[in-house]
Amino acid sequence: MSANTPPEPRPSMLGMLDRVLRGGFTQREVLAGGRIEVPVAGLVRLSLLLGAGYGISLGCYSLFGGAPQAWLQMLASALKVPLLFLLTLVVSFPSLYVFAALQRLPLDFRNTLKLMLLAIVVHLTVIASLGPVFAFFAASTTSYPFLLLLNVAVFAIGGLLGLMVLRRATRDIFTPPSAAKTTAPVAPPAAVANPETTPETSPETPATPAATPWPATVTTARISHQGAEQARRLMGVWCCVYGVVGAQMGWLLRPFLGSPDAPFEWFRQRDGNFLVAVLSTIGKLFHP
Amino acid sequence: MIFAAAENLLRGEITATPRPRTCVLLGASGCALAGLALGASSGEWRLAVYAAIKVPLLIVLTAALCMPSFYVVNTVLGLRDDFALACRGLLAAQATLGVMLGALAPMLIFLSLGTNDPYAVTLLDALQFGAATWAAQQVLARHYRPLILHNPRHRLALRGWLVLFAFTGMQLAWVLRPFRGTEGFGVQFLRAEAFQQNAYIVLLEHFARLWR
């Protein structure tokens, strides 16, 4: 950088959040370079703040319910929500990266981490934006099972939008802009041009003339389709790994809400698992 | 002047929609009128005043609670450039809801006078709010049509808004009871158990009783 060039101003937290939500860091052209130009520390800070925001609205249940150590529960929830996301990432990231590398995701370790953090920030922003709705229900409802299920629903909505952003980004990474925007005719791959190795040369199907180049649209469609398929496979594996670890991490870190019948505790005894707990909570709604 | 604005809101095209301040005024006056009619049916003037405050409050607070997530969802879906237009559509729809509630208020009073059955009265209230919601949907659809044509993701954002608005609004309406007043209960702004009950659990219990 020359001495005359003024340094680029550091974006504010809100500016960065706005750019994350608008997909400014995950545009196809940006991803094509294999680099996501966003500071990891900034994303972690945003995650901590947004998670704490939603954690406070979770703590409102204890506060409005008049629990003896409501402020402590609020503090615990504000700490645990961001921790839930970040610890899940710490535990699952090595395997997520290995799967990404196996699928030939053209991002290195650091940039894959940034991509994950971007999805987490979107997830946390959505749940933080639903925080006022949750706090209102916490203030006007005494039913513990209802709020537990509402919390699960809020996390699920945030998760869906986070996944949507991640899916769009991975699809764009696997489909570089050169493939998406090719207009000039492209020569067919050697394997296709070779009549001995091509299924198109069988007697049932007419042979593709080797000399005729494929139209650009066919190449583009093929690369796009291949990219979408790779992205779909990778997303499937990522969802399973991250979802299982996240659900169990949430179970280990509970209580997030604080049961009105139990004294405050930072962590509960380890028993059962997330899925069994959700099913039993639905049952309790009907048979309190 | 206010009637002309209401006419423009109901009949007009998007470009003829009144200014935001006028929309707020129209919606609030209509909701207040409907609240007045609901509360007055009890014969208690204080309840009429309370309800005239609470019905506009219900709409405004519900919108305020849902707006942050609507903003985030629009941004994530890449619809931020149209956010002002989307909000204008929502405001026009809320104003229409108020205008329609206000317009139905005289009929509601008339019908309530000849009805003593509390279930029939509840049904009348439901019909009034149902009709007003339908009218609001018409205006909202008119505003959203070009947006959806421009970007089909607007449909998803709109559905999300409607679900969240209805979900939150129902609980807030439950909290803000009584609107009509019930025999045996004193005149009060909010019931003592306002923040104790959940509308959805009460509804589930009613259905469970029917099932048994």
C-alpha cells in the first residue's frame, strides 16, 4: 500500500452487521477469490452481543415471574446463548472443515471458519430480533412448557434463515462467476469429445460432433448443476453434524429459561437428551 | 378531509395512499371508535374509554413487537431496498383495519343491543375483526403485488409477518382484556390475571374439554 493511500476506515459493529445481513461478504464475486474479507474477531464480538441480547429476553421469564435470583438467571442466559453457538462451532468445526475439504470447497481453514461465523451471526440476529416478542410472552405467560417450546421455535426460525444464507453462499462458491456469466462458446471436455469413452456415441443415441463446441449455456448449466449438487451434499452433512452437536450442547448448557419450580442453578445434572425433552414438553402442554 | 383520505385508502391505487401521518390518524380513530363501541355495550362509560385506548394500543404494540424481526428478515432475504415500500403497505393495511373496525362499530352496537348470549356476542366480535382483517388483506395485497412481481421473496417475508403478527396479537389481545366487560367483574383497565395466562393454552384447554 502506498503512503498516500488513506487507510480504509474500520466498519462499525452496526455497519458490519448490516453488511452481513445484506450478504455483502458472501457475494459470488467476492467468494470466487476464496477469501471472505471480514475480521473473525468482529464476528465473534457480534455473536456475543446478539446472543446476550436474546439471553436477556430469555431471562425476562425469571424476572417477571418473581424468581428469587432472577438477575442471576438473566446473566446466566445472556452468557449461555452466545456460548452455545461458539462452543458448538469449536466442537464441530474440525469435522465440518474435513467434510468441506472432502467436497473440495475452495475455501481454506480460516475462510471456512468465517463462513460458519457469518451463518451464526445471521442466526443470532434473527433470534435477537424476535427477543421482544419472546420477552412479551415471558411477561404475560406463566406456562413454562409454552415458553420452552416458543424458545425452540425461535431458534428454529433463526436456524432456517442462517441455513438459507449458508446454502446460498456454498452454492455460489461451487458455481464461480466465470461459469455463471460465460458467454463465449466453450470447447467440450476431452472425455466427451472422445467417441470411445462417451455414452452419447452408442447406437441408440446420436453422437455429439466432436468438432462442434458446446454452447456456453450448456456448460454453464452443467457447472451450475454440479455446483448445486456439491453444495447440497455438503449442506446435508454440515446440518447433521452441527445440528446434533448444537442440540446436545444446548441440552448440556441448560437451563436457559430457569424453571419456576426449581432454585437457580448454572447447570443441570446431565440426563436425557434434547429430542426426548421436546417430546415430553409437548406432552406436558396437554397434561400439565 | 379525513373522509377523503379514508376513501383514497380504500379505493385508491398505491400512489393515492394517504401520507403515513394520515394513515396513523385514520387507523387510530377507527380502532378507538371500535373500542368505544365494545366498551359501551357494557353500559359502563369508564370501560368504553378504556377499550377506546386499548384497541389502538393492541395494533400499535403488536406491530412494534414484530417490526424488529420483520426488518431483519427483509434484510436477510435481500429485500432491504424495498423495505420502505413494504412498511408503507403494512401501514396502509393497519389503517384499513382501523377504518373497517370503526365502520362496523355502529352495526356492532345495534346487534349487541338485541343479544344477551355471551357466546353470540363473542361470535359477533370475531366476525367484526374477521371482516376488518379481510379488508386489510385486500389493501396489503394491492401494495405487495408489485413488490412480489419485483422479487418473489417478498411473499415469504409477508407470510412471516402475518404469522408473527397474528401469533403475538392474539396473546396481546388476551392480556389487554376486558374490552367488553363481563358481569361479575368490576371495571378495570386490565384483569388481575392479565399477565398470568396464555391465550394459546386457554384455547388448547377449551379444545381438550370439547374432545372429552
